[in-house]
Amino acid sequence: MPGREPERPGRRPEIHWKGIYSVMNILVIGCGKLGSRLASVLDVQGHSIAVIDAQPENFDMLDDEFSGLVVRGNPIDIDVMKSAGIEGCDHVICVTNQDNTNIMSAQIAHEVFQIENIIARVLDPVKAHAFEDLGICTICPTTLAFESICSGIFGIGQNNKIVHYGGCSIELSTVPYDKYMKGKRLSELSSSPDHKLFGLIDKHNIVTLYNYRIDREVREDDRMIFATVVD
């Protein structure tokens, strides 16, 4: 980056910034609009950030105050990854504009460097689903946009929502009070390991996540939120 001599980020003192209590080493692969924004925000939060991109001009999209490390090079080159400090990273985020590059860099991080926390942006929903089978979290903008549009068209009053996490899909469904629930405690409403009470919505539309401390009898003005593993 012109006029900048970035140093390899080290561990910074623990800080408290909007609920963050620990500092993480994070490698962002891809410094486009999304990658540069992520890197800049995470840097402001106090994390140690390194960014890899093959195009040096992309580093100009980082905030002027960005204090992390920038590395020009092939995002799927092991030596480039090492120079960015991947061996000491807590998280790797792959957000180049190429699905194959994101997939390959995530695989290298996972298989070569044994990084556990990896997120890859994958535009092709088919590739995203297949990639999740490898145990790597994917973010698919195409799927997110599709679900948002469908929700906007059909979502008013809709009580079901499917979310994708890792290699599985989880359906969140809202169930109103029913007479069969009378006299039952919240802990009695989960019927199987794959169908669990996630939370409840009270008469004031306040959501409370379920835990054993609120194991009380079901009330007529409760709406229960169940989580079910779909696949």
C-alpha cells in the first residue's frame, strides 16, 4: 500500500469494545469491497488482522487508519499464507470474488494448517452446499438474497424460517399455545434430540432463549420457537 509499511500484527492488549472481551488473530483472504470492509472494522475492534490479495490496488480500499498486515500474493500459495501469519490465526475468512479461490484457500487453511474456524463466501449455491459437507462454514450471497426476496414477498406472518449452519439446515418454527400443552412444563415440549425448544415469545413479543432456569409451565399467551434439524 503506498506510503504504508505495515508490520506483522502481534497480540494486542485485551480490550473491551462493544462487548468484545478477547483479541483474535484473523486472516482475511481477498481485499475487495467485502474483504476490505471486514478487515477495517475488525481492526478497529482491536483484533490482529492480516489481509491477502493478488491486486495491490485493492489495499487502497482499507481504512486509512488500518494498522494490520497486508500481503500481496496468490491467495492459494502456502508460502504467501505463511507470510500472512496463518499458522497463528484463530479465524480465516475467504472472500475473494472467485468461488474456486475461496474454496481452495479454505481447504488449504483447513487441511494444511488445521485451522478450525473458517468462513468462505461462495456465490454458487450448489458449490456452497457441497463445500459445507466438508465441515467448513459457507456464506452464499445468492441464497441469502433469494431467501430475503422470498421472505419479503411471502414472509408477512410466516412462522417458519430455515437457516443454514455448517453442513446442515435448521428450521425454526413458531408454535402458538395449544390445549395439549396445558399443565406441561417447557422441558416437556421437546419430543426428540432433533426437535428442541429454542425459545419463547411472550405477550409483549419479547424473545427469551430457553434454558433450564426458565423451566416453567406453559402459558396461554406463550408462543414457542422450536429448532428442528432438517438435513
